[in-house]
Amino acid sequence: MKPERTGDIYAFACAVICGLGNIPAKAALLNLTPELFNFYFFVTAFIISALALIRKKERREVLSTNKNSFGLISFLTLLFSVGIYTQMAAVKLIEPATVSFMSRLEMVYVMILAYIFLKERLGRLEIIGGIIAIGGVLVLKLGAGVEISSAATLMMISAFFFAVAEILTKKNVDKVGTMRFVFIRNLGAVVIFFLLLLYRGQAFILPDSKTLLLIFIAALLLPILGRITYLQALNRINISRASLITQATPLFTALFALIFLGTIPTPTEWLGGALILMGVGLVRLSGLKIPFPGPKAVVKPPM
């Protein structure tokens, strides 16, 4: 099978996995604060990733981490932690499909950051797409309730930090590695959210068995399988193509939310979400090319 076709499959799998992963996260957050959820979320993810070190290949990759790679992954961990914290705070407030729609704003940030820091030129479609996507966010902020407006603000923050992390990850994909990133990122996030819990003065309450199971499923799907499939996609296809395919994530989230939670976005949420997807779709279809090393320049598979 051609690398491009394999990359498309990985990107599609990432969309399905992340769409499904939002459902157990929402269910678990009903009984937990975002801080406590994220702590147990990454503790679980770390345990899962640590078990993977039984395999010699993964263990060798982690043990071969040098200072530069460790420093880069540590910085990426901080960015991802802020992104996931604000995202889960939004998931606690509103319906997960709407949060997933808002998360697509990340691609608009990528375009803007590439223009500012990488001197990329913006074409007409990029500008129009960005305006449409931002219009979708404004529809959600101004046309919906207070909770959705607050969630939109959180997701604007989340999308920004994820966008910065994605640019750095793609630019240094050969240094990051797949298992190396997963393992170090999960360990670092545990420390970050442990310190956050201490700072916020929250008690370390052990969730019930059902909530722990939901956290386990979410941790397996989102920071483990979702991240691995996305990085594997980036090794085979460019970021524009991978991002375009993963735009289907909100649709899978809406489908799974309907099946498992019996919830569905309101007409206003659908409108805002549709505008966001339309705008981001234009950005991706316009062929935005960020000067990162392509798949052929990557020697080894890279969370």
C-alpha cells in the first residue's frame, strides 16, 4: 500500500478515535473537576504508555532520548497540558460535539502563526476560510447561552496552544518520536496536574470504579491511540492533508454522543459548527504549505 494511502487511513482512524474519546471524557467529567479529571487521565495514560515499554523497540526509543529531545518534549508537554485542560473544562460545561466543532479553530491558528513566524503568504481562500471559521465561533459565543459562550472562550485558548504545539511537533517530528513523546508527555502532564491540584487546594478524591473505567477508556483513546495515529499520519502525508481528513472528528463526536449520551447539538450549535468546518475546510483545501520536512525526510516514525 502506498504511503499516502496509509497516511490517509491513519488520519481517518485518528478522527474516529478522537470523536469516540470525547464521550467517556464527558461522562467522567460529570463527577469530577477538570483538574482532578486531567490528573487521573494522565496517570492512566502514563501507566498504559509505561506498559508499552515491555517491547524492546519502544524501550530503546525512550532510553535513547537526548537533552534536546527531552527539552523539546517538555515544552510541548506544557503546551498540550494547557490545551487539554481548557478543552476538558469546556467539555464539562457543554455538549462534547460542540466542543469538538470549536476545536477545529486550531487550524486557523496554525495558518495565522505560519504567516507571522514562518512568513507564509496567505491566499484569498485562507483569508476567507479564516473569517468564516471565526464567524462560526462568534455565532456560538453571541447566539448561544452563557455556558456555550464560556466554553467558546476556553476553546479559543485551547486551540491556540494546540496549534503552537502542532507546528513545533511537525517541524521536529524526527526528534520527537512516537513512543518517546507519549511516555515523556504523559509523565510530565501527571506532574503538572499534580502541582495544579496542590495549588488549587483540591482533595485527591478517588473516583468510583465506573468513573475510573471511563477515564481509562478516554486516556487510551485520546492521548494514546489518537496521538499515535495522528503522528503516524504526519509521517506519510503533509499536515494540510492530515488536518483536512481529521476535520471529520466533530461529526463522529456528534454521532457517538447521540448513540451513547442521547445528546445532539442545538440548531445554533450546528450552525456555528458548520461555519467553523466550512472555514477550516477552505483553509485546508487551499493547499496551505508550511515549510516542514515532508514524509520522505523523516527517517524514523515519530503521542
